[in-house]
Amino acid sequence: MEWKEKYGKGTVEESQQFFAEKFDDNAWSMWLGVKDEETVDLECQVGSYVQGTLERLGGVRKHMHAMFLTHKFERDDATYFQHSALVISKGNTLIFNRDSDWQTDSCFFKWTKIECKEAREDMLKKYFYQARNKDDVEAWNYENFT
């Protein structure tokens, strides 16, 4: 997808415009995946999980573009983490279902296809350009804990 190059090398405005004008519903699809919230004893476990997930996706990377976000919530004297992903991939079916090697982590996410053009553009803006989830919550930076 030429958009990956625009996203990586162009301005935000150029990338957004290109995506809006060139996204081909017959060749590509966008998916939102959300994993249930969970508690962990150590924050470094969260970074380790994310790094492991990304390493296991090595074989599928050339077929998709994705943004994985982690959100941290404090509630009832406990700390919760929730992982979510926005995936743009070739084809109209969820890419992880096409190869058993790609299903290791995806089975823990609830996936929804984003079919409406306006919704795709909104999700793209939030996930890729603002690092915010669908509820407009900013992503947690785990890099300091890995």
C-alpha cells in the first residue's frame, strides 16, 4: 500500500489526504482489535508482552500496517492494562486468520472490521497520529519499563 510510504515519509496532512482518497475497499481492510483489561504484578511484564507480540508478527508485517497501543487504568486500588490494535491489511478478511502462525496473540483480541470511510479516517487519526484509543485515551508509554 503506497500509504505506508506516505505515512513514513510525508507530512500528517499528506498522509491523511492520501489515505482518504486512495483506500481501496476491495483490496484492503481496517480492523480494530481490543484485548480485555488485565492486571499485572509488574509493569515490565506489559512491555515484555508487547515486544513478544511484535516479534511473533514478523512474518505478517509485509502484508499489513498496524499500531498497537497499551492503556493503563487505575481502579479500585488496582492497576489494569488494556491492549488494542488498529490493523490495515491486504484483503477483506482478518489477516491473522489466514495463517496459524499469525494467530498466537490475535485470538485474545476481539476484532471489529471498520467499514465506514469516516470511521476509518477517524480511527487512523486517533491511533496512528495521536496514539489514542477509540475512547480518546492517550496510550501508556511502557518503554521505560522494559
